[in-house]
Amino acid sequence: MDNFILIIGAICIGYVLNWLNVFPKEAPTILNKFVIYISLPAMIMLQIPRLTFSYEVLIPIVIAWTVMILSAIFILFISKILNFSKEITGSLLLVGILGNTSFLGIPILNAYFGESALPYVIVYDQLGTFIALATFGTFVASYYSSKQEVSFKLITLKVLTFPPFLSLIVALLFIGTTFPDTVTSVLSSFANTIVPIALVAVGLQLKLKLPREEIKPFGVALFTKLLLAPALAYLICYMLTWDNEIAKISIMEAGMGPMITAGAVASMAGLAPRLSSAIVGYGIIFSFLSTGVLFRLIT
């Protein structure tokens, strides 16, 4: 219960601070950079070395990529049927597929499953969602905005220089290693900042205005992200007879709300900025209810 109070409280604080214009406009960017450059790498260095390699570690990766690929195919099909514009299709391919698997996934799954879930949350996020953001996300933003050419060199550089990804590579070298108490304490202190700082940043960025003419793509995005994605993840687990806690954690991750960063990328690329912001804002709010229902259905 404490974790949920923290989640809701932090988002509300951020939203109120934004409403009161207490922080400058660049505050969410600064807070997110702190999380990306300091908090999340510390969490990765703290949790990943605790993993033990087994085929079960592959479960989050398989589910993440399969769900994202099938969701992308669905959105492309629906966009063609409903004759969505190129900009709206690009927006949906970002915010309707990429989930908030770290900023929201970490505190929500910590609340439901405890700290033992965090290594698998990080694997799902870093080897699934993040790489998809850096590769697929870069391609979508480039292709659908038609403002810059897609460069393999740019995509590769983006992946290799992303701080959490670099931390993941380093952390994998320490699998099975027990850090000294001082190192663990320092990493824990930095890692603990991820929840309040990231969620205040979420509150600062919430955009709740929904243009009437964009109801259809809005509905398609939230249906895909909050309902179809976890349903696909559950189906994958059922077909492959995966029925353990890691599978359930992965199903929950598949059902997380839209990624804040994906919304920012869509907006910066000119891919229906108002729609992208509305999907992210409402999606985060609705995901609290949908993930609660999902947890009860799979446990």
C-alpha cells in the first residue's frame, strides 16, 4: 500500500507543481536526465548482478519483443483500415507500443511482487523496451516525420551511448558477485531516488486535454497498450506453458502504460503532439486500474 501511495502522491505533486508553475518548463527534462544518468544505472548495477543465468531469464525478452512486434502489426493494420494520417500512425507506433516499463514498471511491480521482481523488470525494460525505443523508435520518428534520414550509425551510437544500457553491459560482468557493503549502500541510495523523481517528472508532463477529433486513434492506442499487449503476453505464456512468477511479471510489464519518453520523441518529431500527450497522460492514469485488474486475473 505504501508504494501505491508514493506513486499516486508523486504524480499528483508533479501535476500540482506544473499547474502552479513552480518549476521551469525544462524541469521534467532535467529530472528525467537525473533518473536516466544516475538513478536507473545505479538500480541496474544493484540488481542485475543478483541474477542467476537460466532459460527463465529469456522469458521477459521473448515476451517483450513478440508483444511489440504483434502490436505494431495490429496498429499498422488498423491505421490502414481507419485511414489514419502518416503523423497519427507514427504517433501510435510509438506511444501505442512502447511501455513505461521502468519509471512505472519498477514501483508498480515492486508493490505487487516485491524486490525480487526488479531484476526481471530491468531485463524486460533494457533488453526489450529500451532497445526497441533506440532502434524501432528512432526509425519510426525518422520515417514518419520525414525530417531526417534513418542512419544505422546513428541508431547504433544511440544504443551504445545510453547510460542505462552501458550500465547493463557492465553489470552483466558482475553476475554472481557480491559487492562490499559500502558499495551496496551507495548504489541503494541512488537507486531509491528513481521512484519519487521519475514519478514527479511524470506528473509535471501530464497532458490531459483530449481533442474530440482524435478519439479514434486515442482509443486504438490505449486498447493496444493496456488490453491487447497483456493479452498477447498471456497467450504467449499459455502456448509455451510458462507459468511462474517471471512470466507473470512479464505479462504485467506488457500491460504498463505508454512510455513518457516515446511521447516526447513523438512530439519532437511532429507526430501528432497533442494526441501523443493525451495518450501518455490518460494512459498512465488508466494503467493503475488496468494493471490492478490484470494482477488479479493472472495470480
